[in-house]
Amino acid sequence: MIGADAIRGHIDLILLSILEPHPSYAYEISRTITDRSRGEYAIKQTTLYTAVKRLESQGLLRSFEDLSPTGKPRTYYQLTPDGHDQLDRKRAEWRSTRELVDHFAERTDAS
């Protein structure tokens, strides 16, 4: 299981990526995270709601009410144009971060 500390700085990237193709509601987002991580990470509801509210207040997401596939009313979250731009920036940042961490994490004789 991956700990929350390892993921903390990357929640925005995860959420924005999930919402890129289509709007979604909190339970579905949570389930998607668990499913895509093959059960290695389950986001806490408080972490999820705090993050989507923060992203919404930054103008990166918008929320709207609609019915879920089961007919229950849900609050959906959708990327804004600024959210798409931020996702591009977060992806670039992730590639750089991963490259740097890999540089130190991989065991090599060369320094």
C-alpha cells in the first residue's frame, strides 16, 4: 500500500488527470483512484473534498449538479480551461520530478 505522504504533493495531478476526459463526482473519483492504483492507494474522503474545493476556488475546476447513472443527484466536477493548462504544467513537473528522483533512487556506481 502506498502511503499518503508519498502521494500528497501529487493529488492535484491525479485529480486533474481523472477529470480531463469527462466530469465526475466524488465517489466515482475515489473509486477510479483505487481501481487505477490496483488497490495500492485509496484517497481519504476528507483529502478528496479538500482538494476539489481548493482546485475549484483556484478556478481549475467547476462544479455542477446532475444525476448519476443510478438517478441520484450528485455534485460533478469538471476541468475549466485553466484546469487543462494546469494539468499540462503538472504533467511536465511530474516528468521532471520523476527524472530527478530516479537519478537518486537508481543504484549506480556513477555519481
